[in-house]
Amino acid sequence: MTTARLDHLVTSGTFSLDGGTWDVDNNVWIIGDDAEALVIDAAHDADAIAEAVGDRRLVAIVCTHAHDDHVDAAPALAARTGAPILLHPADRPLWDLTHPDRAPDADLADGETIRVADVELTVLHTPGHSPGAVCLHAPALGAVFSGDTLFQGGPGATGRSFSDFPTIIDSIRGRLLTLSPETVVHTGHGDDTTIGAESPHLEEWIARGH
């Protein structure tokens, strides 16, 4: 039984791409114990995230992808805590739109594991919403952190630059729907779901052609 806990913040800001800007609420996930923690998606408010981390050592800031609403607070949080920023290299062009003068500290690779407290997270490269989108599977928590790849009710948006609908469907089918049906999906926006709740709808999503 894991001794780690999961903290959840909702932060608010904007998402901008392709000349448009939208107001958004983002989920920020913090995994850890009393000594150390890991942040998934440093969105909008470095102060609020740092407050939630508290005096724990922040081992990493993991970016599920590089849309600005998921990474806008990452450099400030890194500067405050000394934690490295981890991003899949295929999303570097998106990252550079937001932070041209501050590179991520290390690349995420498909299949690598990141450990915090007594939890191992396996990186699953799930392109489609963006080229370098990843999900993080944490069997000890019975969970996967899906970023904007999978939501309650369907796949993430693919109508903007750097995204592709057939690719996200392949990613969900091959990397996520193969997980245990009981796996809780902690998403980048909105409510949780489970793999079992979303699996039956794959063909319906394809027919709708998001």
C-alpha cells in the first residue's frame, strides 16, 4: 500500500494558440509524501503550487505537453524550488512559443520511470493533442494522469496547430485503453473518469471525428 498522497489544485488563466485566447481552468496534480513531491503540469499560478508543495523537496515538474496553459508557471516554480522541468522533446516547438529564453531541463522518453516517494510513474508517449504529449501511469495509485489526451467523454481537442485526430485515437487505443478498466484517469481539465468508462466509446469518437 502506497504511503504517497495525491493533492489536486485547480488554477485559472488563459490558453493561447493560433491567434486565439481562451479562459481555462487547469488541474494541477501533486504526488508525494511528507518529504518530497512531484508536480504534474505547473499551470498559471506558481505561488499556489509552491504553497501546496510546502516545505517538501520538489523532485520534478513534469509537463504532459507544452500548451501554454500547462507550462506557463513552470519556470517560476522551478526557479523557486530548484526542481527540473521535464518535457518530451517533440513538444519543444510549442514550449518555445511560451518560453523562448528558458529551455526545459531534461527530456521525457517513452517508457522511462520517474519515482517520487514510493510511487513509480511510467511515461507513455501519447501524441495527437500535441506531438510530445505524454500520460503518466502510476499503478500504485491505480491511476493515469492523462493531460489533455483523454477526458471524461472523449479525446482531447485536435483542431489546432501541432495536433492530429487519427494520431490521438491511435494513442488512446494503444496506450490508454489497454490499461486496467479500474484505472482512474486524472485529466488536465475537468472531472476524473476511468478507463472502463471511456473504453466503450472509442468507435463513437471515431465516427464523430473530433
